[in-house]
Amino acid sequence: MESSESRGRERRKYARIATDQVISFAEVDHADQLGVGKNLSTGGIRFEAVGCEINLGDTLRVTFNVGSQTVVATGLVVWSTEQDAFTLDVGLEFLEIDPLAVEMLAAMSEDGVDA
């Protein structure tokens, strides 16, 4: 019988890489805000945002590091969950990202390396 953990892994389209780095994010053409990355993959990033409003369908620019490379990507907010009155847990699906960053993320997920 399969465990719920193994089923959870199989449902995911992309392998996740754990992270706790400070990231910046903003609606396109707006000032950056800080958040904390939780995990990332070749398909997107999950992060926590404090004291701001983020809605499903928003397009955000996000800046984070992959190894020593700074990556700026744009993505679509595909889910958002309130953690408390001030904190949101956000899932962003990449729309545009540097192909080199995608290669680096793919290699890191295969090697089990944290970002």
C-alpha cells in the first residue's frame, strides 16, 4: 500500500528544492517587497509574504538566488493561503525565467541540493 507521502510526491509536476532565502517580489511595474522563499522548482516558487495583498491571477516579478546566480522571473499567482492575519503563503507559477536558471534548478533537484 502506498503511503500518503509517496502519493504526494507523485502528484507534483516538478521536484521541489527547499529554501529559506529572503526574496523580493512585486507586481510588475511596482516597488519590490520582501518575502521568504519556502521552496522552488523549475516550474515556480512558494514563498511567504507579510503585510500585503496578493490575489489569485496576479502577475508578479520575483527575484531570488539559484546558487550564486541572481534570478529575476515573472510568474502567475496560482494559489494563496492565509497563514494568519498578516501572512500569506503564495504559490507562483513561472511565466518567464532564464533558461540557465531552469537548468541549474533541474540539476539541484536531481542532486537533492538546497537553494
